[in-house]
Amino acid sequence: MQMAQGDFYCRQATEADLPEIAAIYALCVRNGDGAFDDRVDPADLAVRYRGLLQGQLPFIVAAAPGRVLGFAHCENYHASAGFTHCMQSSVWIRAAHRRRGVGAALLRALLLTCRQARYRQVISWVLLDNEAALALHRRLGFVVMGWHREACFTGGRLRDVLMLRHDLWRHGAPPAPFDAARVDAPEGVGSMIALA
């Protein structure tokens, strides 16, 4: 799968991309750009990302001649067999290439790849204060599933995390309005969350 987007294109990641992928993620961690880690071990990253490639899980890069601009991948949402239809996504972009359509192109390509692989849902965890990531997910049809208050300790402080969901088989339906203060939940659950 290859999708052209002007001065870059999206394609399946390869083993040759792993050093640049690890460098992008490590830089995002150092800069506090939405990562859930404060430190990163390049050897651990290589093992993790190589495992995604070998497992043939959705793993896309945005590339320009001689350079990876960003990447997006999915991992299994949960180890239990009952969740095999559900994936968890991540999108990472070099700072110099943000707000240029790279993130949207990567996430669209990732969702298309997941749909072609017959997955049903894609879940994403996004820091509540990462407005750009929340806006991107909203534009592509993700809805809020839950709000995890002070769930992630990164950057020297506790941060709230939103759990978002994209139903891959409802592309024709308009996305629900996105409001961080409102959680899509069965009746009564929303009030329980508000009390947390």
C-alpha cells in the first residue's frame, strides 16, 4: 500500500526504517510531545518495532526522498482472545513536519490498513493537553470512550489521558461531536466518571 500526499507518501514500514523510527520516538519523548514515557532505550525500541513488523501488524511511515517524516502503527489492544478485533494506534511525527498534513495522512493510511485487515475498532490513548492530537483524531472520526484522570506520570507531573475509539465499519456515519468534558458512556456511567 502506498498513498501519495504531495511532497511525501505513506507506505508500509520496513526494517530499514527502524533507526529513523526509533529516533523520531526518542525525540518525542525528550521533548514531551505526547509520549507516555520519560526515558527511552534505543535497544528496547528496536526490539518492539521489529516485533510489530514481524507480527505483520499495521505499521506505516510517511516518507520523503531519503527521510522518514513520521510513523503510525497499531498493536494489539489487549492480549485476551476476545479483543483480537481491536487495535491500539500511535502516531509520531518529526516536529518540523507537524501541521503539514503528515499526521492526517498517516492516521488515514493506518485506519485503511486496519479496515483492509478486517479489524473492527482502533483505540487511541491521547494526553488531554495534546490539543493537536485530539483535533486530528476528532477529524478522522474518533469518539471519546473515557477520561483517565491523572493516569500518566510524564514530564514530572500527573496528566489526564483520554481513551478514543474509531469504529472502522461506520465510515458512512458522521462522527459524534467531540467534547473532552463529555464521555460517551451508558446512562449513569458519565456521572460516575464525573465524581472520580
